[in-house]
Amino acid sequence: MDIVAVRAASLGTTAGLGNPIVSTIEWIASAAMTLLALILPIVALVAVLLIVGLLARVILRPRNSNDLHASPDVG
């Protein structure tokens, strides 16, 4: 719902007494979105770096040549 419509509905149903509550909720939502917009790119960067690091560790780890040709112990 549009902010103008919410404020108009608040004005009509509460004679303007609900407008401070609507304004406070709007301010809190705006502050939360601002914080998310600042924090989420950093979180995404850290996640990408962790994934790249783990993949590099798995791909580049030294392999023991005996493990490639060893037959399993039976018995």
C-alpha cells in the first residue's frame, strides 16, 4: 500500500491520532532498509570470499599418489 494511502487511511480512521504511529513505523522501516543496504553487500562479499577460498583449498590440495592406486583392504 502506498504511504499516502496509509496516511490518508490513518487520518480518516483515527482523526490524525494514528499518524505519529504510522510515521514511527515508516521511520523504523526506512532505517532498517538503510542498514540492510549497507550491511548485505559486505556479508555477500565475505560469503563469496569464503566459497572461493574453500574451492581453492579443495582444488589445490596436494594429493597422495598412493591413494589413487591403492586397493581397499579386504579381510
